[in-house]
Amino acid sequence: MNSGLVLGLALDCLGAFFGHPMISPEVSFYGSAFQGRETANGELFDCRELTAASPSLPFDARILLRSGSRWTCVRISDRGPYAVDSLGCPIYPLRPHPRRHFDLARAAFVELIECEADSLRIGILRSVEYWRVE
């Protein structure tokens, strides 16, 4: 049995255990520009960790994400993503991004992408499924 089929069966079992996945229309990442800065929960951001920002999920919640045949599990450690203007600057007062449910640390984003160069340049994954594990 190939590994893709085994992973697909495992994810189907996870779906049965955790319920049907929710869909994030877009997921983005943040990386080295934020390295070492304090996150909303008080820890220092490390783009090499499997962490994410969410506007509403509680800190330390574990989230299983799947994009195509790739998946990863992240811990919520920050708030965001926020709505931005046409130049990519936050709109004040801050409000959740209309399409992105998560900003992932670069390491988590890389685990979900098929083609690293193009996806890292664009910085967005579309139609990512997710489950809250805890």
C-alpha cells in the first residue's frame, strides 16, 4: 500500500474522530521579519516552530491542517491574520482578515506546500482543511 493511500486513510479516521474539517479559504505565513518578536501570548516568535496565529482560537490550542496530501499540526501562539489594505498594511482598527483563518510560522507553511519556491514567493495556500485537536 502506498504512503499517500495510508495517509489518506489515516486522515479519514482523524476526520471521523475529530468531526468534519472546517475550510480556511486561504492560509498565509509569517517568517524572519517577525523572528524574536513577542507574540500575543507573550512568547518570542520563532519561524522554525510549528506555530500559528488565529484571531479567535485559544492560545495553545492544537490545530491539524491538511493541504492536498500534506499535513501538519500547529499550536496557536499569536493573534492574526488581520485585514490589510492594497499595500499590505494593517487596517485600523484591527479586524480579522476576511479570507485567511491562520498565519502560519514559516516552518509549518513549508510542511504544507508542494512546490516550495513558488508557494513561498506567493505566500498563500488556498482551501486548507483544519481540525481542532484539543
